[in-house]
Amino acid sequence: MGVASGFGYFLIALGPALTIFVTAIASKPFLILTLLASAIVWLVTLITASILWRAFLPGATWVFLPMLVTSVGVQEVVRPLIWKYYLKLENILNNLATKLHKPQLNFADRLQIALASGMGHATAHAVFFGLSILAPAFGRATYYTQSCKQMPLFLVTALTTLGFFLLHTFSMIIAFNGYTKLNRTQQLFVPVMHLGASLLTLVNLVPSGCTAGVPMVLICAAATMAYSAKIVWDNLGPDSMSHGSLQRIQFATGL
């Protein structure tokens, strides 16, 4: 029963992630490399943020507030830097497309790269905060915290991991589009939603708070997905979602 429940928690946390990976990423080696590179960058970022507060843990409950704000701040400082490196990558791919007499990157190409980059961020977050806690779920027992006796810790972790995975994955689509079109609303939406979802996890420290905190994190994820879907819909055009130069370049170069 422990193994069955462990796989259940794992699929709750990362089932949608596996679906997105298989359907949108796995068939394109270039996107896999983008995902892995992004995951490494974000994992280093999370480790750096954790080092800043390691000396204060374990400690008083209040320390979680500045710790979360600092962690989100560090990650959001890195996000535009990743965008700048993406611009260099796009320039390289467009030059390659020109040499191969192919069209340059279209919206579908940029969407796929943003999705892979966002999944890298989400994967790093899931490994750092989720999988380490879910590993004991494969054992024979479960675990409840004093502040959340209605839900096992593993279920809380699985649902929270799911929420942040979806939030981080689709936030990158919003951020890339916001940076591209200089849309200040979209640029601000990502860090505000990230910070809001992170602060909502503190609700779990309140007695029975998990029954409200976890659903609110999932609502943040759903709002992020809906906003990214709106952006994709608004950018739909006759050639925007066709097979672009990214796929053609991959076939031509063997990437």
C-alpha cells in the first residue's frame, strides 16, 4: 500500500508535467536541452537563496516570511537575465535559419522555447521542494503535521508541487511575451503571482490552514495558466502556430 500511495502522490505532483513533456518536449532534442539548461540555472538559484537563510533554520516561524520574499526576489532577478540569453539564442537560430534558407523563428517556436524554459524552472522547484519530501511516501506510514490534521503532509506537498509546477511553467510564457512586447502588465504579473503563491504557503502554518492554503495555490496556478492561454489565443494567426524554423532547423542539423 505504501508503494501504491507513493506513486499516487508522485503522479498528483508530476503527472501533468510528464504529459506536457511527452506531448510537447520529448520529440524535440533542442527543447530537451533547453529544459535541462534552465533546470540547472534555476536549481543553482534556489540553492543560492537557501544558503542565505540556512544559518537561521530551524528557527522562529517569522523567519519564513523574509526567507520566501528573498527566494522569490532572487528568482525574479534571474528571470530577465534568462530572457537576455534567450535573445542571443534566438539570434543564433535565426542566423542559422537564414544560412539554411529557412524562415526565422515564429510565435510557435518562441512558445515552445518559453515552455521548455518554464518547465526547467518548474522541474528545479519540484526537485528542490517536492520530491525530497515525497520520497518517504513510499514507506508504510503517512505523516500529519500539528497544523494540518485534515490532510497528510505528502498530499499537501503533492498538491503544492503540482500548483507551483504549473505556475512556473506557464509563467515563463507570460514573461517572454511581456518582455518581447514591452507589456508592463505581463512583466509584473509573473513576479506578483509568484510572490503571492509563495506567501500563501504560509497559511499552512496556521491550524487547519492547509485546507485553504493549498486550494489558493492551485487557484494561482489556474489563473497563470488561463492568462498564458489568453496570450497564446491573442497571438494566433495564419502562420503563428505552423511548424516554424525551430523544427526545420532541428531536422536539418540533427539537433
